[in-house]
Amino acid sequence: MVVESAAGEVIFLLARVLFGAVLAFMGLNHFSGVEGMAGYAEMKGLPAPTFSVIAAGVVLVLGGVGIVLGVAPVLAAGAVATFLLVSAVTMHDFWAVPEDQTQDEMTQFLKNVALAGGALAFLALGGQAWPYAVDVGLF
């Protein structure tokens, strides 16, 4: 078991809800802003930018909900961590943008890296029983 006290179980659930809900919300924003995000993705040289934006939204929504509910937590957290690390490097390359864009890109890069760290922590705990989880997993 991930935690051994009732308070720890509630705190772990709260962490899952806060983390997963933010990810799911970010994913929903991909669907409501497909055109603008696809333009940004195209500018960054991403192939199939519209498809990529929609696919990213799916990963974020399903991964976030999976973490919140404890459904396939290894798959959910692993997919989110992978997406966040790849997108940090490919989409938020602050080292390769004009100086007036450096701060914004660095902020987004660091946000993705920090969130990836959280996803990796959930991934590390994915093989254990999560309190208040639907407890459906692939692994």
C-alpha cells in the first residue's frame, strides 16, 4: 500500500485529484483551442500539427483522469510523463528562440518538467494499491 494511515490516504487522494485534474483541464484546452495550438505546433515544425494537438489533448485528459481515478495508473502516469518530457524539449525550446520569447518558453519548459516529475512519482507508485482508487490496471 502506498500510505499506511487514514490521513495519508486522503492526502494521496488529494494529490491525485489536484495533479490529474490540472492535466485533464490542460487537455480540454487542447480541444477548445485546436486551431491556435496547431498553428503554434506547425511553427515549431511538428508534423501533422492538428492531429498532434488533438492526440496531446487525449493523452492529457485520459492520463489525468486515470491518475485521479486510479485506472491503469502505470499507463496513465507513464503516458503523461512521456508526453510532458517530449513536449518540453520539442515545443518549449527556450534556448533556440528569440530573446523576447525566452522567458515564456522557459516557464513552459520548466512547468512541463516539473509536472513530468510528478507523473514519474505516480508512475513509481503505479504498481501498488492506491487508496480510493477504481483499481483497474493493465500492469
